[in-house]
Amino acid sequence: MRMLPIFVLLSCAAPDSAEVTEPDFEFLKKPIRVADYPLSPLLDGSGRFWFGTVGSGVGLVENGELRYLHAEDGLLGDRNMGFHEAQDGAIWFTTAENQMGGRCAVVRMRGEEWEYFSLGPDGDEGAGGVLESPDGEIWVTATAGIF
């Protein structure tokens, strides 16, 4: 088996002090059961804590309050994972119907605006991770490959 090196490029820019929000980590000081299968945690630049689940929707802790987003909120279903905060501040994640093999999509949330992207017929199941290249391209891993 041939092993190929993987390189990760990171860039860091210090935000203006007026843009920095101090997150409220009080919710981390006491253990709580948030879901049977919490996945892909993300602490965004606004101090919100996101996590996906298999069956419980998207968990969001904001200002110390835990809430969940579900299909009735606009998701395809309660299987959600692969969170990423893009360079423009948008939150990207995957969403899928509850049954295995069901439809899936990639969601971009910017404020209250949600936009959905299909992976096409070959990627309609098993979407997982979301990454962004240094030049702003969004990449999604799925059982059918990388999109």
C-alpha cells in the first residue's frame, strides 16, 4: 500500500478587538447529556457551540442556552454532521433524512438565511465532513467520494 502525505494549510489573522465576542462557557462546567451520538463539534467566531447528531438534529448552544434544529426547522432530517465556519462567517454543515441511504444536502447558514446544495445523484447519501480550501472553495466528503 502506498502512503501519500497530507498537507494542511492554516492561516491566522487577528481580528479587530471590537469584533471579538467573549464566549460563555458556563454550560461546559456541568455535564449534560446532549444526544446519543453527538458529532463534529464547532465553536464559531461568535462563541456559539454547534454539534451534529445521528437522530437528534443540530445542537446549538448560544448564550448558555441549548436548542436543537430539526426537519420542521428546515433540515432534511435529524442526521447532521460535518460543521465548518467559512472565511465569510457562514456556517456549513451536512443534513440527511433520518433513514440510512436517504437524501442528503449541504447547508450554508448566513444569519437567518439557509441555502441548500445537492451533491447530485452520486452524492445523495452519506455526506459527512465539510472543509474549505485557502481560496474559499467548499469541499464535502461523502461515501461516494469528495465533492
